[in-house]
Amino acid sequence: MKDLRPLTKYLAGLGYGSRKEVETAIRRGRVGGLEGCGKGVVGPFENVTFDDEPLDPPPGMVVIMNKPAGYTCSRADGGQLVYELLPPRFLARTPALSSVGRLDAPTTGLLLFTDDGQLLHRLISPRSETEKVYEAVLARPLEGHEGEAFASGTLMLRGEDKPLKPARLEVTGECNARVTLTEGRYHQVRRMFAAVGNHVEALHRTQFGPLTLDGLADGEWRVLDSDEVAGLA
Ligand code: URA
């Protein structure tokens, strides 16, 4: 008789159900790949399947999403939530999955999620050197002084008492700009353009450190592989 308690605990931690629900799933044959396991089924559960699918990654998982407009980066809010775009079991994982910082509801593009608390804090720390790249569509033509203001290291946002770290602005059209920054303050890009007398009409994040949205359509997501996670550290 195999001791299935470690596997049950592991699967419950990955959000496949409560321990009781997982026990039932095992009894009903929904969990496969146990044949090679000895009496003590203690992991790493590499060959285990659930409903004939490989298991989700263990803790340390990072998910990349191409966030659509209109979704909020919150677990409980009135409107549509980014978490609704992920499998419900991801929300039942322990440790919990959180978005790496936030994108405003109207902002689209690259959003990360992780259950790795240390990685999360490193990436959202004000000391983080990780570059984030945004494409902005502006209400009014650029005037030519904005790049210098963004790069100055002295630009102040309304209501704040610490200047922004230098950021890069590339003009990509009369009313279009690419902004590269390392911080992640509340509504930062929108407030930066407001500080230089403009208004952001649309905002899309295309890059987070080495990661891009390559191959991910609006609303799609995928789990990062271990090399991609290592590249974020
Ligand atoms: N800056 C913003 O203004 N909004 C975002 O969602 C991200 C960066």
C-alpha cells in the first residue's frame, strides 16, 4: 500500500483541490504516473499527471500574460480581474500567486505573476534595476523637451517628495513615445507625461527585463521556463 499523503499535500498546494478532493481524484484514477513510484511516494512527482496532463510547476512558478484592456490587477474588485484569465487552480495555490506590480485597468501588455515572494519583492523594489518598456499614445504632439525632463533624475510627480530615477524617452511618432524606466510608481508613465503637460491616451507595456510578449496574443499567458525565470533574477 503506497503512502499517498505527500502527493495529496503536494497536489493540494498546487491548487488541484482540497486534500479531500485530491484523495477522491486519486481514487477515481484521475492522477496518473504513480506506477514507477515506490511505497513512499515522496516526490519530486515529475512523472505524475492530473487528468492526463503534466502537473503545473512547483512553487517558484512565473507566468507571463499579455494583459487586455479593462482588466484590473486585483483579486477582489467590482470589474473584470486579470486572475479570471488564468486557470482557477492557480488561485488556490500555496504559496499564493500575485501579480508582479500592477498595470492600470486601461493599460495593456506584459504582466508577470509569481508565487515566489523573494523574486516578487526583488522585481518591484524601488532599488530594482529591471527595465520596463512602455509604448505611449499621447493626446498632444511631443514638444521636444520631454526626453530631457525624463532623463534628468529630478522630475517630480504631483504629491510625491522624491524625484523619479532617470528614464529614457524615444520619440516614435508625433504623438507616440517609447519610455524605458526601472521604477514602478503608481500610474507612473501617465503621471510623467502629465508632469510635462501632456496626456496618455493609450499605454502598452512591451518588455519587462529580458522578456517580451513574443507569440502571446491579447489575453494569452504561458508559464516561463527555468532559463527565463533565471534571466529575471
Ligand atoms: N504607468 C502607468 O501609468 N500605468 C501603468 O499601468 C503602468 C505604468
